[in-house]
Amino acid sequence: MTYADIERVNSEINMIDMKGKDYAMVPERVTAFRKLFPEGFIQTKILFNDGVTVMMQAKAGYYREDGTEIVLATGTAQEVKGKGLVNTTSHIENCVPLDTEILTADGWKYYYQVKPGDKVYSLNMETGNVELCDLVRINIYNDKPIVELKTSRFKARCTTQHKWVVRGQNGKPHKEETLNLHSYQKIVQNVEQSYKASKSGRMLGWLMCDCDIKRTKNGMPTNAYISQAKHIEDIEELFGKGTTVKMPNDEWKQCYSWCVPSSIVRAILGTYGISTYADLKTAMLKADINDVAGCYQSMMLADGESRGFSSTYYDLVEAVQIMCVRLGIATGHIKSRMAKNATKPIYTLSIKKTDGACVSELSVKNLPPQDVWCPTTENGTWFMRQEDFVTLTSNCETSAVGRALGMIGLGLNGGGICSAEELANAVTAQKQMKEEEKLLVNPDYPPDSPVQKSKKLPPEANLWG
């Protein structure tokens, strides 16, 4: 690495204006670092934490060919909870129980299955895009108090310091600690994405639903047969004219059948690397967003309904759940039921008409202390799954990382070595405090509202006080 290399990546950093000065946010500095050292490392360590004061250390460096660790810079940050506007929002976040999964480019994984540098799905809050970004670090904390937040279609377990992406009255997403959630806010589960359903994706969706794919003795797919009494025009656009079939069931009245040639079946399945239904989950993680949209569109036409998507194959339901993450669609739980005379259950993924959960509808419950973990991503957000429930959430932050990268020389073009994230959080907190002062006297949110009534925690951990 030369000084010219540092100048080059610094010129590509997007700066933000903070009180008349340019500052580089931590994600921008991390991106610049990855350009210089694709195989480099950023290591964080808690040097001290008594629940009020925390001292974090971050090291940034790379490995030589012989495996020797070269540390380029070390940054240290100490924060005291609640002292000043910065530490009201950026002290430390303990996060979620260890049984919480994170959505990566290779599927859902637990904390022990991921490592820094892995690609994970997140929301870029600047662009509004659901995208892959780097997992920067993993933090684990022992024996932390847990609360459960729950509505009829939302459920999550976390610490009171855990941050969520929320939307207030101004409609702009920002981060908020669980402890500081307000009744006029909504926890954002996902953000609607832009896409155009592709033809190949739509064809794949029909092959996955309402379709019988024949196979040779050794398992190779041959012709596929689609039978459908609805959405005739949609299927004809993809596969040509169908054949009319007389049905004894009056509900179907007139049914059509299509025979999809083996050459087309193999081409489509081969394009997405699908042999069984289980492969569809991986395919939807790797595919272009327009292909995902096409597959989702056809599968919803085939087996979707007003309340969500249903199938006797759990793998298909999980695949639709992943599609919803990528398409920016908020979902609820996966429920199962046994139909009359059925031999296996029907699984239904509920799909929400809104983008999240209203804080005013949340109930709060104390849970026993648990070990927790918090992944930190470049975008500052990630998608988590607890049991069968998926939602967007935020991650742990420390200014030590920004300082370490600043010591290398990243993000100093016109700015300072201190993390811009601290300043951004301080300014945001100041604005929010002024807005909240006005809202506190709003008669629409009286003291006996559902949120105010949910004060069941001890005074030192009281939610939405």
C-alpha cells in the first residue's frame, strides 16, 4: 500500500456535511479499507464494560503470505451510557439471543457459522436498497436481560439496548433503541424494492407450483405438466396455448393443461441450479432481483391467497420467505394446519400489507437473562430470523472502528479522525428530542395508551417511559 493508494480510495469516499465540515461515515471507511485490503481484518474487543462505561478497541490490518498478522492501526473509544447526546444513542447495544439467525448469501446461519468478511443481506439506509454487504465483526455478551416484543403478527426477543430501524411521523427510517421506542413509531420490517418480473423467473415459479415434473429412472427431469383453471392468459404468455381438460369438479368448471417440453424444463432448472424444492432457497439468494420477482409473482398466482402463501412443502414456503426479504415485503409467522383427510400439514407464510409493526400495538414481557450476540455490518443493518419469524434490524456500533481506520488515513479528506457516526447520532438525537417534546403533549397519545400501560419492567429498564 502506498500513499497514492490511500489518496485514490479517499477520493471515492462519500462524505456527509456535519456542521459545515465533511465527515466520512464508518461504513464508507470500511469500504475504502476493503478496497485496499480485500483480505484484511478489522478486530474489535471490549476492554472494559461495567454496564455503564464501556471501552472498545479496534485493530485494522492484514496478513502476510506467511500468515503473520500486521496491525496497521489501533483505535480505542470509551463511552459512558447516557452522558451526552452521542452516548444516548451510541453507547453499546447487546442485541439478540444466540438462537437468532442472520441471512447470508448462503442462507440462514447462526453466530458460530459466520465470520467477518462474509456477505450478508442488509438494508442500505442511504439508498433504500436491500443488498449484500460485508459482515464486519461479531460481538458476544454473556447473561444479559431479555425482553419479548409481540403483536399478533410480530415477535422478537432482544435486549433493551438493541436498536431497530423505525419510521416516525416524518416517514424517514432511522435507528432507535428498544428502550426509547415511542408509540407514534413503527418498527420497519422491510422496505419495498424496485424491480420488473423477468420471464424466466415467472416460468420457474410455475414449475415450482401446480406442476408435475416427470423424471427418468436416474432422476433427470423430462416433460412438465401444468394444470390450471385460473390465470390462463399468464401461463399462455409463457408456455403457449394449453389443452382444454374436462373436470368432474364443478368448482374448476373448465381446466387447461400445458405440457412443457423437457428441453425448456432442463434449461430453466439448470439456469437456477435446481434439482429439488430445497434448492429454490439457495437460487433465490443468488438470482437477479428481477428473476426473484418473477418467481414470486407466479408462485403467488399458483398457491398464494390474501393472507399469504401456502404449500405442503416447507422448503417452498421458506423460499418465498427469502424472496420477500429481497423484494422488500414484510412477512409474519409460518403456521401449519392439517386439512381434513390430509396426510401432511399445509404450511402458510402470512404476508403483511404494511411494512412493519406499530409500537403502540406491542406488548412487552420480561424473559430470563440469556447470552446474546450482535453482528456488525457495513450498512449497519441485517435481517434476522427467530424461530420462523423474519425482520429487519440494526446492529452494534463503536467509534473505535472509525478511529482505527482514520489512523490509517481513510476518510480524512476534509474531515476528522473521530467517527462521523458519533456526530450523526448526536445531531439526530437532538432533532428527535425536540420533536418528541412536542409529541409528548399530543392528546392522541395519552398516558393510558397501550404503550404507556405496558410499563412492566423495573424502573431502570422501563420501556417507552
